[in-house]
Amino acid sequence: MRWERDVSRGAWLADRVAAAAGDMHVAVPIGFEAYARVFHPVTADRLTGISWTELADSGESWPGDRVETRTAAWAEVAAESGATVHPLMQWSAIGGGRLTELPQVGTVGDSGWRYSAPEWGRPGAELVATLARTLAGHTATPTAGVAAVWEGWGGLFGQGRRYLTFLSDDATDAPAPPSIVVPEPALGPEVQHGPRLALPWREHVLFDAGIDEFADADWPERALWVAEPTWPECPSLIWPDDHAWVIVSEIDWDSTVVAGSRAAIDAVLEASGIEALEISERADLSSNGDTVNR
């Protein structure tokens, strides 16, 4: 994966998105044969030996080692909340209903599982890898392509910061002054001041990267733009040189859209490890798009 100075490789995208579309085509190219909406994973955790309600009533805010964690699907959350699963469902619409909102705890179902909202703009390393393996067979150029990374991610050019507070070991147990950790910049000045691919509302740094380079979940360790591999900045767009399909993870969306051929989209819909539903061209992925769950 290397920095790509030639932003004209993304010109085909600029011609097929529309800033005033009012639908998914503010970020997703129009004119593909089919589209799939891939739902970002939900984190679910459950306590052992105590319920979330008991924890909230106790005044505790940290469960310690009394918790088990796993990944959950949107369909599971919808089933617990009594919502309807459909292609344009919104997290804000399905994360209520029969679910209980506990102060300082979050959204909990009758099953005892607490559900955390999916990440915006971050499908996660594992989901990106699964998509890569699924789509590699649906392009004639699996080793040649482009990854477009939004320029605003905090760690790209060193703006990202992490604040850590440590307790002192004296008798008062008073907190020590905060320790500020600033990660090394992922990219240098040449890239920071280099050319950008301008799309509606966003500008992107391009990287030469075939989809085969994303096939393993450890791809963040090799990605030049990733400052912290444990919480990687995912590309906003990935496409092969033959433009057979495109993966779009707009930073303000909690799902990813794949546009491509009928066969490519069928492969995404059928793949294990991917929760996806087919959507139509001009789909409204905003909160207004879910007209079923209110």
C-alpha cells in the first residue's frame, strides 16, 4: 500500500456522485447494476453473577471482569426491541422499543445483553477483510486498485491525542496530573500537503492498494494511514482498477454500501460473516429513510 499522488484515478467517481442528491449518491456512485447495504457490527456484552439493572442500582459504573463480550447483528437487536428488519432500517429506530435504557449503562435487552451502537465510518478490520475476500473474485484486477481515506481522521497527520489519567500511590490516592499521549503521525508532510480527491463534502488521500491487500484482518498493520492498528481508520472508498465494484464507508454512516454487478452483490448478500440487505438505487440512508420503524 503506497501513497498515490495521481488523484485522477478517482475522477470516474466524481462524475457519478451528486452533492445535492438527497440520497445515498452523495457518496455512492450511481449507475451500478446492484447495491447492498452492509450493517456495521454491534458490540454486545452481558454480565455474569449480576444483572445490568443490579449494577446500575448499586451505583457502580465498571463491571470489572464480570462481563462477556461478542459481536451481534442488527437483526438480533431488532428482534429484541420488536422492530422490523428491512434494508433501510436505522439504528436510532431499532435500538428502542422493548429495550431498556439504563442510566450510565446503556441499552439492554430482556436477554441481558447490552448493545452498543455500531461505529460510524468504521466497518472494522474484520468486516473489511471479509468484503475483500468476497469481492476479489468479481474483478479482473484484484491486485490493482485504490483506497481513498478521508483526510479528517485524527491520527492521519498527528492531530489525534489520547488522554490518560493515573492514580498516585500516596495515602490520599489523589489523581496524578493527566498524561497526554500523542501518537506518531501516520503520514508525513509530503502527503499532508499533497493532492486530494475531492468528492461532495469530503476530500480524500489516495493509496495504491489492490483488494487482495485487505484480505487478511491484519491489514491495518500494513496500512500507511493507520496510526493505531487496534482501532483503524478504514478507507471511505475502495475500488479495483477495472471499476467493477466499489465499497463505500461514508464517515457519517453506520453501514457500508457495496455497488457492483449482480453477481458481486449476490456474493456479498450470501457471504458468511456479513450482515447485508439489498437496496435500490436512490436509497435514502438518512434517519428519514426508515419509514417502517418509528
